[in-house]
Amino acid sequence: MFRSLCLRLLCCLPLIFTPQLFAADDQALATTPEAQKLVDTQNELISLQNTIKADIARLPQSEGEVRTIIEYRIQTKTLTVRNKIKALLEDGNIDKTQLLALVQQQLQFNLKIDNYYNDSVNKLSKKLGSADDEATLLTISKRELDKDKNYKQRLETYNWLEQLGEDVSAEKAEFTQYLLARADNFDSFVTYNQQQLQKAVTVATDAGKDVTSAQTARVMQLKERLSQNSQSLSIDIDLLDALGQNTASLKKTLFSVSGDITQDVLSIDVASSLLEQWLHTATDQAVNHGPTLIFKLFFFCLILFIASLAGKLARKIVRNTVSNSKLNFSKLLQDFFTSLSSKAVFTIGLLVGLSQLGIELGPLLAGFGIAGVIIGFALQDSLSNFASGMMILIYRPYDVGDLISAAGVTGRVSHMSLVSTTIKTLDNQRLIIPNNKIWGDTINNITAEHQRRVDMTFGISYSDSIEHAETVLKEIVENHPKVQKMPAPTIKLHLLGESSVDFIVRPWVRPEDYWEVYWDITREVKMRFDAEGISIPFPQRDLHIYRTSK
């Protein structure tokens, strides 16, 4: 069947454009710029026709995706041809007889393409009844959508013929009746597929974490099929609107599926019909269930109000509890427990309120579980930061107010959350660092200990007294008020360098006094060495010049 269809296409396409359509002599045509342009257009059309012919010849030997690509090429080239015909119609310089032949043959080609799609659908329909019906139905829906796109071209071709003075009223009337029947079928398809999709979603939701891949695949296939059928119905509605038909009921169905309130969907008929339906439903609900619904809403609001008060009370109690110095919780852990307590209480109240409204919590929670898995894949980096924040919360390598060096940054921690840490650098810059950057790097908590050693080195000349210099250094260190007595400062001769004798000076101080002690002692050493006549050497070289006799 497929080979015979391709042969019919091969017989039709070579006649779409032929040089005989332009019967005038080429030499005579080329006498004016307009005539030369017409000749160029003729040559382009012939070239396109040859390309389409070659692609159609490849169809019988092609299968799968290769055939899809060839069909796409044919559609694209055909669209180019139609655009050139449209340009010729707008130009008006070509003889109407020649142009009419072009348009008529486009119509014949359009009808052949429709036959090709029909044969393809029939061939697919014979496969129904096997184990893979869902995939086959989806393929049929896609092919039906191709047919509807082809119908748009057919209506445009009818309009071209009318523009050229041809009477196609009978053809358009027959085409209109066909489209009405087709749109009615798609109206049923869309409604049916929507119902099946709702059932499939319910089954998958009820399954929760035990949902199978087959159930998930069916939901996705039904969504795709519903989308394809909705697009076909939308195209048919547009065509029927162009043909002057009443499509209010069809638009109502389309809107109920897609919710797309655009273009002509909000026509008076459609809007009034939808409004009437909604008002009727609202009236029935108000009369039959109004008092019960009002009581449930009042009870729901009351539960939320009580849950809000209970959340605030829980927040206050937890804050007072975790701030107890005996528990020694970190600031981050205190904030975490405080925030979690109020939100947990309010969430429980919300779930209780929803249950009073008659909402089943089981499917809702299962849906949240499925959504959580999807969101987890989408927010992997954020979850990595969250996990790092939990590790920081548990192991407490630093807290708010500590001076740390981590992720290549040194500064004081001003704020912490489960996803990031805010650090103020020593020059008062505010840096927000993701927690996974900090946890994945070396963390140096400078202020974690109560004591810090200041490491300094001072050099004297080889000609100076070692005992004298050592005595001066001890006096300077021991007399500084912020140097701690225990552990005792370390002052020792350390190195005999190239140009100096080096002492190490290592007093212990509180972390916040580090730089003050460092700067004070360095200044005092220079002043005392100068006063005591102790020289601080610097690198130098002696240059000796000898005179030699020649």
C-alpha cells in the first residue's frame, strides 16, 4: 500500500511545475525587468519541483526516522513553493491562466498528501489490539495533526482559486461538512482523553512512592495524546471560523481542557455558555451545600487561627529552652529549632483544617512526596548546601561572632543559615558563601580557643651582646599588660643567619588582642634597641677593590 501511494505521489508531483506553464518564449519574456523576474521565478519553481520529486522517490526505500526527515523536507520545500505562489498572486504581473494552473496543481498535490496521510493512519490502525496500543494511538494522533496542518493549506488554496475567479463554492461546502464532522470527533476524543488522563493521574497519585514506571509512562502518553488532539481541534476550529461556522460548543470543550482564554475563545457565545454553566453549578452548590460549606470554612479558619497562636507559643517556649546556657546550642541550632517548632505546629494545624474540609490527606501527602523527589533533582546544588549546613549545625566548627578563615576568606561570622554563611571581612566587606564551599574546605576557627600565640622574629648584629638583647626582649614582653603570664612567653636564640643573629619571641594573648600585642611589641623593640645601642642588621655586601699592576 505504501509503495502504491508513493507511486501516486511520484505521478502527481512532477506536474506541479513544468516549463509549459510559462508558454511564452523565454527570449521574448526577458525583454523587460518584470519578465526577467518572472523567468527567474519559473526557474526557482522548477528547481524546487525537482528537489521534491527526488525526495518522494526516496520514500519507498526509507523507514523510521529517515522517512520522517524526508517528509519534513517535502513539507518545507512545499511551503517555499506556496510562498512563491503567494508572492506571484500579490504581484499580479503573471498571466492569470498560468497562475491558475499553478494553484490548481497545488490543490491536486494537497489532495494527494491527504490521501498519503489517510493511508498512513489506516496502516497504523491495523496495528491496534496489540500490547503497544498507547504508542500506536499517540503516533496516529501526531499523523492526524499533520492532516489538519495540510487542511490549512487546502483552505488557503481554495481562497487563491476564488481570488483568480474560480467557483469553488461546492468544494468549500463539502470541505466544511467534512471539517464539522472531524471537529465533532476530536471534541469526543479530547473529552475522553481528558477523563482517561484524570484516572491515570489518580492511580499514580494513590500509588505514592510505589508508583510503577508503566503508570508514569501512561500518564505522559495520555498528556501527549491530549495535547495533540487539542491542537487538531484548535486548527479545525480556526478553519471553521474562517468558513463562517458556529464553533462556540467546540471552543467550550477546548477551553475546559487547556484553559487557554485567548483569541476567539472569549467570544460572546462561548463566554456566555461558560458563565451560565459556572453560575448553575455555583447555585446548586450554594443551595444544597451552602450552610455546610460555610460552617466548614469557619471551622477551617478557626483551626488556622488556633494553629497560628500555638505556633507562636511553641516558638517562644523553644527559644527560651534552646537559649539556656546549660544546653550550649550554637546560634544556628537555636534559630533552626525555633523556626522549625512554629512551622511544624502550624503545618499540623493546616493539615487538620484541610481534613475538616473533606480533602483526603493521603493522596495529597503522596503528591507532595512525588513533587519532593522532582524538586530534589532540580535543586541538587541547593540541597548540597542544605546538607552542608546540617553538618555545620551538628559539628559546630564555628558560630556567629567567630573569626574564621574558610573558602579562601577570612572574617567574622555575622549570620548563618542552613544554605549559606555571611562573613564580614576585616576590611568590612560582607560576603555570602554557600555552605558546601565552606564544609568542603579547611575551616580555621581563629577565635575558637581562648589563647593565641603571637609569633615574631627579631635580629641583632653579630657584634651585639646576646645576653643584653635577650634581657631587653624579656622586659618588653613581660611589661606588656595584655601578654598572659601562663603559658610563659618563649624568647630564645633561634638562628644564626647570613647577616643577623635571630631571636624568636612568642608571647600568649587573647585572640582579640593578637594584633595589638603584635604591633606594640614590634614598635617597642625598635625603640628600645635604638636606645640600648643594639643594631638591627639588614642585608648588605662589602665590596673590596684591589689594584693590580700590569
